[in-house]
Amino acid sequence: MGEAAASPFWQVVKTRQLDTVLLLLCLGLGWELVYVLVGADVAPSPMTTLERAGGLLQTANFWKDAASTGRAFGLACAIGITSGILIGLLLGFSRLASEVADPMLGTIYSIPKITLYPIILLMFGLSLSAKVAFGVIHGVFPVIIATMSALRNVAPIHRRTAQVLGLTPAATVATSLVPAALPEIFSGIRIGVAVTLLGTLLAEMFASASGLGFALIRAMELHTIVDIFALALLIFTAAAILNGSLLALERRLRGHG
Amino acid sequence: MSGRSFWPSRAGIIRTLVVVGAIACLELLCRSGVINRLTMIPPTEMAGALWQIVASGKFNADILFTVANTAAAIALSVIGGFLAGAALHAMPRVRHAADPLLSAYYAVPVFVFYPLLIVAFGVGRGALIAMGALVGIVAMIVNTLDGLDRVPPVLLKSADVLKLGNARKLLLVRLPAALPYLITGIKLAAAYSVIGIVAGEFILATAGIGKRIAFGYQDFDNRTMYGMLLLLLILVMVVNGALAFWEKRLHRRFGRS
């Protein structure tokens, strides 16, 4: 341990992490202060929230909601990422196709997808497919855009080497282009996963009969504020862990690349 | 280089054809009854419904409500985000501690706080504006930090040589040099704020474009729903397009990408 602490790199990492923990503690204190100022009617104390979150984790209802959200989120991620990569590869191969598609995708990406939810509901009804479809239209565009731009950014030497080696198009994609483009595609996937989760939860909040988003709206209607806080805390934690692990995976990919 | 003037125009023509073709296809599918009228009305009828809404002025109050709230939320997130970003920039240690939190912010669905804001502010403008500002502010903070980071050191040295005071250095050197990145921040903050506000209006609000769309959906009033939807999309695309254009021009003028 003594030797690790002596290395300046570890020292920097440690101070930074310590500072972040300190900042989180300050935020917790601020929260406590808000609770003291406005009272439990508006904001429950951090401790109460943590206790309630722990309590929720032991109820069957919470896990039923979580499973419902998880299923929609998982399906939406699988569909969104697969089709995003495929479409991105198809468009990314042709210079003309990517030039045609790029501004269109940018525009679609920038419109708030929430406006499209009523259309999705009319198409799919109040069902799992509506949630999945809404998650997919959130997640698929960042993946397409990242895949396209990753292919464009692959160094020309990779393509030329594949040509010299006489690789078939399929072999070129599998052995040269995709590995070279993987880190950038992966950061698109990470963003896609985050917005897919947002999409799934929004769908549940707007119109749904199950899931964590629905549980939030139910808590709002029942005015059980501590439940809203506890659910938000649990969702935040899960999302942060998911994002952290994807980020770690991405760093590893870049490290090898 | 000679190809540059040729390619974009060709891509532009194809892009126009693709968009027009897609709309014509949709029109045909709706008119022929493949797409049920209860699911979607033909695009020409959407445009007609939009014209009727604008001409009759029956939803002017709702449109004004949403536009005013969005403007307020954007102003709050831009001003607040700039101040917070500048303050963080001046305190490197706090900034490094906050870095992981800032980068994870958009990975967690902040929107789950909306029920909480409803409890705190009541149903109405307050909760919506707070939601919009909360979603938009971090984009502005991150881009303010980015912009201040990228002020070329030579400019700061010149300012020192000219013995500019801190205030004038900020006003005459730092701000103009960081401007392109601040515009990027404004563009993103605007896009995120709209998402927060429209999503809020969908779920629970007293008025607004999102509220009318949600009502139209619930009443099977597809003309109102699609007309208002089209209006919202056009508004968002115009604002986003204008900011993107301004951003591009500034980046070009400052000679950096």
C-alpha cells in the first residue's frame, strides 16, 4: 500500500475520488438542510429516504415493477443497438449515403422524441411493445450516428491493407473495419443505452400500467413523497452503475485499440 | 476540392427526394386505408389541421404558455449554467471532484424528479420551468467549462501584457474566445429544456402544447393531436436549426472546429 501511495498517478486518482466523495457528502448535507428548512412535506431527510429505499427493495411489488421496466428496457436495448449498428454500417459504407443521411439523422436526433409517444401509443396500444418501441426510437439514433462516423474515421490504411490482402467485403468488415471502429461505436452504444432507459421510463410515466415509471406517477398521485425520492434514488443508482460499467468497458476497449 | 461544390448539392437533391418520397408514401398508405385513420391521418390533413389551429387561434393561449415557459427555462439554464460553469472553472479542485457527477448526469433519467417538482411547486408554470431548467443546465455547465478550457493561452498572455484587469480580461478576452462553445451549450440546453417541458406537459399540466397533444390523444381527436404535434416539431426544428447555423458560423469564424 505504501508503494502504491508513493506513485503520483495513484495519488491523483485517490485525491480525485476522495474529493468526489466529499462533494457527494456536501450534496447530502445540502439535502438535509433543505429538509430542515422546508420540512418533510416537500423533502424527506436523506436518512428516511435511504431507509425507505431499503424497504422498497424488500417488497415484491417493487421487484415486479423493476422486472417490467427491465424487460422493456432490455428488449429496447437489444433491438435498438442491433438495428442501429446494422443501419450505421450500411449507411457508413457509402460516402454518398452517409452524406445524404447525416443531416437528416442529426435533425431527427435533436427533436424531442417525447412528442412522438402518442403516435407510438396509437400504433401499438397500451402494451409492452409501445414501451419497447419508444425506448428504441430514443436509443437507435445515437448508435447509427456513432457507427457511421466511426466508419468514416477509420484510417484509410486499414481499408487499403484489406484490399492488398484481397479480403472479401465481409472479411474486411469483420476483421478490419469493425475492430478499428469498435471504441467509437461503443461510446454510441453507451449513450444509446442511457437514452433508451430514459425513453422506457418516460413511456411508463406517460401511459402505462406497470413499471418503475408508473410507480413514480402512482406515488405522485398518492402524495407519498418519500416514495418518489426513494424510487428516484434507486433508479439513479442503477443508471449510474450501468453507465459506470459501460464506461469502464469502453476505456478497456480504447486501451487495447 | 473541386468536388466539394458538386457533392453536397447531389446529396442535397437525394435528401430532398428521400424526404418528399417518404411523405408521399405515408400519404398513400393513409389514403388507401393501410394505415387506419384512428392511428394516423394523412400528412396533407395534418398540415390542414395545423393551418386551422394557427388561423383560428383557438390554442394561442396554450402555444404561448409553452413558448414562454420554454424561454424562461432556457434563460434560467443558460444563465445559471454559465455562472456555475465559470465558478467551477475558477475552482479546479471542486471541478475535478464534480467531473464524474457532471458526466453521469445525462446517463440518469433526471426526469423522474418531475413528480417531486409537482409536489414542491404545484401543478403549473413553476414545476414545468424548474423541470426544463434542471434538464438543460448541466449541458450549459459542461460546455462553459469546455469553452473556458479552450481559450488559447496566447490570448491570456497578451491580456497580461496589456495589463488588463480581471473583469476586462473576462469581458474582452475570455468570453469572446469561448463564445462558439457557449453557443453549443445554449443549443443543447434549449433542446434538453424542451424535452423536460413537453414531457412534463404530457404527464401533468394545466395548459400547453404537450397538454393539448395528450388531450387530443385521449379524445381520439387526431386532427388536434397531429396538428399540434406538427406545430411543435416545426418550432423545435426552426429554433434548433437557427442555433446550429449560428454555432457553425462562429466556429468557422474563429477558425477552430
